[in-house]
Amino acid sequence: MSGHTPHPGYFIQQELDSRGWTQRDLAEILGRTLAAVNELIKGKRGITPETAVALGQAFGTGPDAWMKRESDYRLSIASGRGGDIQRRAKLYELAPVRDMEKRGWIKKVGDVASLEVELKSFFGVESFDQPIEFSVSLRATSPRKRLTPSQLAWCFRARQLALNVLVKPFNLDRLEAARVELRKLAAYRSEACRVTEVLAEFGIRFVIVECLPGAKIDGAAFWIGDSPTIALSLRYDRHDYFWFTLMHEFMHVANSDSSVDDDLGRDGNIPTMLKDEDEKRADNQAAELLLHTSDLESFIRRVGPLYSQDRIVQFAHSVKMHPSVIVGQLQNRGEIGWDSHRVLLTKIRDNVVDTALTDGWGRVVSIDPE
């Protein structure tokens, strides 16, 4: 019983010793069996209200003292067992444990010690004494807001996948050629399957990781040594959303930024004025890469506000870009509503995940943490 409040039986024995009574004497006084008194003293039997009344009368202490001793003892036992609860609660605050288990990122284990081992291995840390940080790059720029546990886990999983992607050496001087190739692909839905190939040719790792519930993360650009990685979540299965997010992260790479981007999509979209300078720059550059601002503004002056589907498609053909990109930029500018011309917002996810290293949507990737 070391470390716990003594069982009431300890105090019963003290009362007996002070009076020179034996256990048999107490049994006869209480009208109980010798075995029952022995179990009380050895802590094998708890103090009931009836027993507390009897002991209080026998020792002249009143019943409250015995009920308190019983209560103190039970609470000390429960508190001792609560250590695992506190440890488990801390781990659940650090990471979305159940979601990670469901996705196979960590093994489902029974005891808290094994869970700690699983999470330490996943995050690559030796202890949880310090906050977990996602080491985005040696080239990190301005500090960003702290990631939520789900976003942090998503980033670490993206990094695990990226380490298994083979690419050619990265050369910053070749990014203009990469930009040209990517824009060509953006014009056709079927060409999204070549994104992994093209990025790898220019030394950029590319992975897809489905969002964890509530994470609301669109993508990330980070560096593994001198090798850049672009990771996307494909939260919205739309051609325009995919290409804007990809180009946004591509520009973070071109600018030697490191970034974790959330809410780039229409839901909860962050107003430009509230974004930091890196994000504003990446937004503007991504939009310009896909569609020259001068071309779009010319189209708006000529056609707006009567944006028929035929006119949008004709304009898309003239600038060699997919119509969904035109719709997306018109929506972002407030020229048309978010529900306008949805027939042009074609789906793209299946085309992308068929060739990219993908975790999610039923696809399980078996990768041992570092």
C-alpha cells in the first residue's frame, strides 16, 4: 500500500494496540466473526456505513471518522490509477490519435506506454517535453501561426511519403521551364495524371494526403534538405481548385518559401488583406501563371456581367486554358457567384491520385517512420 493513504484496517489495528485488545476481542464486541474482523484489518474488506457506526461505538470515535478514512483510501487508490489517464489525455491533445489509427499512420495499441512509443516514432521525437514542430525547411521564412494537431499530423505524414519519392536533382534555374510545362497540363483534365512525372523531372517531390477530419488544410510546400516537396490534400475535387493550389505551392518553392496553407478554397476563404506577404505573393503569382491578369480583365470588360457558358468556353480556348480555371477566377473576383457554371468545374481527383503517391480515399500506404 506504499504511496497510498493507509487502509482503515491500519487504524483499526492502532486502536486495538492502544487498548491491548485482540482481533478476537473486537469480533466479540462487534458481534462479527473473527474472519470478518481479520479481513477488515488486512484491507480485504471495505468500511460500510453499518461497519463505520459499529466501529465508532466500539472505539468512541463516531462513525464519520471511519467513513472519512475509507473515502480517503479509495480516493488515493483512484488517483494512483489516474496517472495513465493523464498521460493518455496529453497524447490525445498532441495528436488526433483515433484518426491516425484509422488511417494506419500509427498502430492501434492497448496501453498508454505503447501509444507514446507509436507517436514518438511517427513524429520522430524522443519526448513530448517540448512542443512538436514541423521542420519545414532550413530556408524557413517568417513564422506562421501554430498548426492544429490534425494539421501537424498531416504534414508529418506528407513528409513520410515524400521521403519515398524519387526525383532528379533540383535546380532553381529550371523552374521557369517547369512552370511552362505545368501550365500546358492545366489546360486539359486528362493531363493531371502527368503532374507527378513533370515535377519529378524538375526535382520536386509531389504527394497527396487526404485531409484528416477538421484539418482544413489545402497544401504545403516544404524542403527536405535541398529538395522541395509539394503536398496537397485535394479537399475539393475541382479542376480549378487543384491547379490553383498546386501553382500556389509551386510559387512557394520558386520563392524559396516554406508554407502550410489552409483555407485556400472557397469555404472559409481568408481575405487577401489578412494574409501575410508570402501568401499574397503566392496567390497573385499562381493566378497569373494560369491566366494572365490582362487577358482576364480584358474578358471582364468585354463580357461582364453576362458570362454565358459559351463565352467562357470560347475565352478558355483562346487563352489555351481549361474553362474551370476561368470560372474559378471569376468566382474569386466576385464577378459570378460560387454556384455559377458548376457544370464547367470538372472533377480531377481520380486523374491525379492514379499516378501520385497518395494516402487516403481507401488507399493505404505502408511506410515505416524514420
